[in-house]
Amino acid sequence: MTLQRIAAWLDRELRHETFEDDSHNGLQVANAGRVTRVACGVDASMAFFREARSRGCDFLVCHHGLSWGNSLARITGLNYSRVGYLIRNGMALYASHLPLDAHPRLGNNIGIARALGLRNLRPFGVYRGRKIGFAGSLPKAMSIDDFLVLARRAIAAKRLNTMLFGPRKVRTVGVVSGGAAMEIREAGEDGLDVYLSGEPNLAAWSMAEELGVNGVFAGHYATEVFGVRALGRALSSRFRLPVEFIDLGVSY
């Protein structure tokens, strides 16, 4: 299978051009042009690269790529190590950041919403002018303690950070994966019972308290495995290629 054909399909599916993003989404490092085995992962790290190489993968798909803004203006130090490793080993790298968060079928946020069993889903979570998350309702109201058990199981979170300033009985939930703590404001202003994301911060704590909303943070990594897994399944189905998800088990 040709690299060009796969990358072109990903570009069409993810519609990167419709997003304002610091990430230079799409093909970031090419290889000689052939793909025989695909690895999907969250981060473009050396640990991911080495594990992919050990499994014989020559096309790598990730959520957090190498090229952000002018981050590759100089190919020295860590940039040289990472880019050089990929080139020496004939491995191409493709990245999709906000488009993979927001994708209505393959994205991180729709994946989390489905794992939680949310119904009546609607776009939620405005970031740079686009709604990249989803909000919905649980099948029935439950205690916040039971929701924490559900969230930890559904996301396979190693730990949860919480800001429990909302109702003790919850039904409505907003989801934006990763480092989206500040979108808790929208959840509170929309009257949602729970806001679920990846990383907490201090400003979000004050907002949760003042707006009376429960904040649940399941880890940046854990909330962003959903998209690359779904994208891997889609690639395998469409191109009949072996695809592996490489889980590095990051707890952050």
C-alpha cells in the first residue's frame, strides 16, 4: 500500500484544513513511500517509535505529533534524535490533533461519550471557535460516587482528580479530552452536572466552585487513547493492513 494513498484518505476523513490548530496536522515525516504495518499511539515519543520499530511498523499515526508552530525550525537536539530515528528506520509519521478530538465518529470525545453510555449527544466545548467535545445524558441519574466508578472503568483511568462542587445526583455530562480544564466554565454555564476532561488546573477549581459543577479529570493520556484506537480500526478495515495500538501506559 502506498503512503500517499493512506495519507490522502486520512486527510479527507479528518478535514484538517477546517481547524485552527498549533499542530501541523497530516503527514509530518515521510518514508520511501510504502506502508506494510501501522502503529497507532498517543504521543510522538522515542518510546513509541522504538516499540513501533520492534513490531515492524513503518507508518506511525499519533495524536500529538512532532511539528507544532515553529517547533521544527531547527533539527537539532531532541528534534534531530526523533526525526533522525524515523528516517533511518524508514518510518513515516502522521499526526492529527484537534481534528481527532472533534471527529464525530472516530474522535476522542465521541469515544468517551459512548464509553460512558451518554445519550442525546450534542456538540459541546468551544475551542478556537469550534465545538470539539460532546455533551449528553446518562441513561438514568446516579450518585456522583457511582459516576466516578463508571468514569474510571470506562476510561481505564489510573487515577481521577476531582472538583466536586456540583449536585450529588448527576445526569448530564460534558466531555472534552486532554488539556481542556478551562472548558469547565462552559459546562457550568450550560447547567451540566459533570464536566469530564484530562488535566485539571487551579483556575478550573475556582470556576467549578463558583459555578457549582462537578469536575472529573481522568488523565490527558487516558482520555486520548480513544481516537487513535478508532482511527487504527478504520485504517485496518479500509486498507486491509495490520494495525497495532501501542499503549505506553502513561499515567499523566
